[in-house]
Amino acid sequence: MALNAKSITIGLPVSDLEKSASWYEKLFMTDEKLTPVEGVIEYQIGSVWVQLFEEKINVSENILRLGVEDLDGEFERLKTLGVITDEVIEDAPGIIRYFVFSDPDGNKLSFYWLYEEE
């Protein structure tokens, strides 16, 4: 029997909680946040919760991947915001299109679009 999870929360360490919260609010296009305990800020993005917490940064190979409906639109929006500069959209024809970028602390993020969503 498979796990019947009710929700998913992904925690990301940041060096400056308030500065990072402002950055993620632009990224997620929301200022609706929860502060469940001191030192933690959470955002609900679809059915997933993204939790920011202040901690000494030790960037690893973890990556937060978010599926979007309009990859090209999101790419242009993030360029306009200055979130991405030299990044490019990668294309695996018939499978996936995506781009990878980093938050100010070096946490890796990726927006993607699957061809089967056409």
C-alpha cells in the first residue's frame, strides 16, 4: 500500500529570511505567507508548501522543480525581474522544456513544461 500523503512541504535554507522572502514573493507572485513558528515562512504553491528557514548555507545538489503552464512567459517574466540573466531554455524534444536558475543563496530552482501537457 502506497503512502497517502495529504501535502508536501519542501524546506529551503536561506541566509537572510526577510530578504529571501521578498525574493520568493516576486518569484511566486504572491505575498500570502504563513509564519507557523518564529524563523520560518511558508508559501502554498499549488498543492505544495515551500518553507524558508534561516540557516548557514551549505548548497548541495538539491533542486526545487516547478511545472508551469507557460514556460516562455515565465522565462520572460523572470528576465524582466532580473532573476535570470544568462540562463537558456533547454529542450528535450517530445519530452520536456526547462530552465534552471538559483536564488540569492545558491539554492537551485527549475521551471519546466512537459510536452504531454499540449
